Amino acid sequence: MPIIEIKQKVWEPELPDIELPSEDGEPLESKWHHLQIHLLEDSLHQHWPDPTTYFVGGNMFVYYSFAQARNRDYKGPDFFVVKGVDGSQIRPSWIVWQEGGRYPDLIIELLSPITAAEDLGSKKDLYEQIFKTFEYFCVDPSDHSLQGWQLAQGQYVPKPKDQRGWLWSDSLQVWLGFWEGVFQGTPDTWLRLINANGTLVLTGAERAEAERHSAEAERQRAEAERQRAEAERQRAEAEQQRAEAEQQRAETERQNAEAERQRAETAESEVARLKAELERLRASADDT
């Protein structure tokens, strides 16, 4: 009797058809908030040039449950990073159940008078208890203050600041600290990524400018070396000309000395001849 294999069908719930908007139409609090997000994104792309190893989102919704989506309880971190995913794929929003259950590894919120209470309260609790985001930072542009927490045994523990007021990010392997300067034509105090050695993680424009300055410095160094070599060549040529002139002077003096010696010999021969002629004349006179 043939064996009949019976396969049990595993029931899989259908995903509800829920609209997931990528934005709520609300503008960012200020130009600083807008530029700060771009600055962090730009810097991170320079710090980690391979976009296939991480995803970075700015002012983007994160969807983590169907209930949240149905209730339109939009959560959009100002800046977040998910490591170990292909970030080269374009995503209008981060949908956790479409990303293998991956949540952000790092979140940075830019505070404002409107959002500060939520960012330091309910959002902090959400990132700690639901997202279990490893690192969470809050930046207050009003007084340039920075706070950070790291997940330890399921709870956020405040990150210690160094003597410069910087906070270290284990997720990004950089410092976070304030820097006064110009970004995209706007002078202000910005939160920057800072290398372990204390140097800024440059933006794309800053890196291009630094490379231009480096190339110009190299060009000037090469030009200075060329001028030094040319001066050395001219010095050597002048030294050769001086040596040749000295050689010619010596040869002229030798020729003059030789001419003087020949003249002296000629004069001496003439004197001898005259003496001999005088002796001959005297002898002839004596004979007569």
C-alpha cells in the first residue's frame, strides 16, 4: 500500500492593507534642523563610504507595528542609522516588518520647544523599550547641549562626556561634539561627527576642498622644487663659467709668462751675440 504523505499547511496571516505615508506635511522646526540632518547624513556617508553596509534616514517615518500604522501614530526620528543592511536601496520610510525586524541602531533627535518633552519622554521610552535602539542622543540647539544614552540590560544608561563635552558613539565609532563653522553657506554651531583622533569627519564638500588645497600645496611644492633646481642649475652653470674664466685667465698668464720667457731668452741671446761681436772687434783691433 503506497504511503501517502500529508503536509500540514501553516497558516500565515495576511498583511493588512494600510496606507503608510512617508511624510505628514509638517515642516521641520527651523533651517538649522533641516541643515543639521543633511550635515549628519553627509558626514556619515564620508565616514562610511560603502552604502551597502548601512542605511541612514533623516526626518523619516519608522513603522514598527500595524496598530501604530492604523492609528496614524507617526514616529519620525530626525536622524537614525541601521547597520548591516543595504542602504543603497531607496526607501520612502523604514518599515520594520519589511526589513527583517530590524530597528535603528542609533537615533539622534534635534530638540525644539515643541518636541523636547516628547523627545525626552515618550520617544525615549519607545526607543528604549520597543525599538531597543542601542544608542540615543538628544541635541538642543538653544543652548548647544548634548545628551546621550546607551542600552544596558534593557535600560538606557546616560553616556559620560569627556572633558571637551563630547560623547562617544560605539555604533558609529566616532565622537559627537559641537563645532562652530559654516555649512552650506550658513554659519552656526553644528553637531559634528569627530574621528577618534579628534579631527572632524569631513563632509563631501570639505573633503573636496581639502583635496584641492592639498593638490595646490603639492603644486606649489613642486614649483618651489623646480625653481630650486633651476637656481641650482644656474649656480652650477655660473660656477662652471667662473671656472672656465679662471682657466682662461690662467692660460693667458701662462702664455704671457711663456712670451716673457722667450723675450728674455731672445734678449739674453742678443746680449751674448753683442758681447761676442765686441770681443771680436777688440781682437781685430789688437791685431792691427
